[in-house]
Amino acid sequence: MKLIRSRRSRHRQLPETDSRRRGTGAARDRLGHSGHEPEGTDMNTDLFIESLFASLVSGNRNASRRLVETAIDHDISADTIAREVFWPTINNITTLYRQDQMTRLAQQYATRALGGLISQNQDRYEAKPARNRSICMFCGPNELDDLSARLIADLLEADGYEVTYGGGNIADDDIMAEVHERRPDVLLMFSSGGADAPGIRQLIDQIRGINAIPEMQIVVGGGIFNRAPGLAEEIGADLWATGPDDLMEQLEAYPEVRANLDERTVGRGKTTKAA
């Protein structure tokens, strides 16, 4: 059975960000060492991701685990594996499946195996000091949305945030009730689906319209917000991000930014209004 329908299945290299350049360069140089290589020779990150991707979509769980274990043996941190390997791999799977270049079976092989690797990797994070900021987080309705959001939740927890993650398919009324009860510093809707966007906008309007939790920041990212540029500011999100590095940089740098719902133009490179 042909699991990948097109040879255009090579992953897209993510752009560099300042945080990725800081402290991860040496790890990335070591990342991807394989038993098929001569002793002392290092593969690059691209080859490592390609090897892992091939193992995942073919359902070879043992090979996938061995690749990650090899990276661990070469002192690659859990944080680096999550950001530099797991995140682009999720993007690859999502893009190929959405473009009908991957079968449902291959997608499910990859999603389930990668989910196990992400769970195993969680115990290896080196936790940073508590930031004393809480995040209430939800995602889109499907398995790939959940996989992306789980990875983000793990990284945020390791970065010192207190994270409550409810997954997807949660009614807006339930989210509203939850944030009223918990009163988190941040409501994060990450990797949401296209059908979620109207509800998120309505939720933002409701929260801001009655000034229910004025101190709470509303942040979105990934999923439909990556596929539809401008949507995040259109619905009135305070901040938005494309991936984990971008998200954590913005949460740290702009905790006071709030959207102007009359203009709906808050964001990087846009007019901002401090709360």
C-alpha cells in the first residue's frame, strides 16, 4: 500500500528565530546521529527528521523510538527534540494530510506513534523556575490539533507556566465558565480548526464586551491562524503565534498587550494598546 501519494513529502525547514539561534545551535549540530553513519559522523537535523518521518508514517514504532533514543544518547535536550524535531514533523504530517498527499492510515500511524514519543519526552524536560502565570488552554477538534497543542502545553509547563489543558471539542459556554472560575492570566486557543474561528471571535467579544476578566490575555496560534493570515487580529486576539518559539517569545515579551476591539489591529508590526 502506498502511504504517501506524492514524492513532494519532504518536510519544510522552519525559519530561524532568535530563541532557536540562542543555545540550540550546538545541539542541532549533533542532532540526527545515526547508526548507519560512520562513528563520529553527525547527520543534520533535516536527515534526522526525514528518518523519523519515514518511520512514523510506515508504522514502525520501534524504529521511531530508537531514533529518539539515539538523540537522547547524544545529549540532545528534550526541549530541542520537541522544538527542532517533533514540531516540524507535526507540521509535515498536517500539511501532507490536508493536501491529500498522505493516506488516512499513514496519518494515524504517525499521529499515534508521535503522540507516544511526545509523552515520553515530557519527563525529560528541564523545568525552569515558576513564572507565577497561569494558562488555560484549548485546541481544535482533531487528533493533529491535539498533538500540536499537547506539545505546546508541555513546553509551556517546562518554561515555568502553570498550564491547564482541556483539548478540543469544548463548548464556548464551558470555556467561558472555566475561565470565570479559574481566572487564568492567559486564555490560549492553539491549533484551532477553521470551524472554531467564529466561536473564538464570539467568545472574545463576550469576554471583552462585559469586561468579565479584564486582566486576562487572549492568545491564539497555529492551526487555522497559520493558514489564514490576518484572522487572529480580525477576531480580536491580543497576541498570536505560529509555533512554540514564537509563542513563548511573545508571552514573555508582551504580557500587558491587549487588543483594541474597535480597530482589531493588535499584533506584531501593528498598533498595540497596553492594558
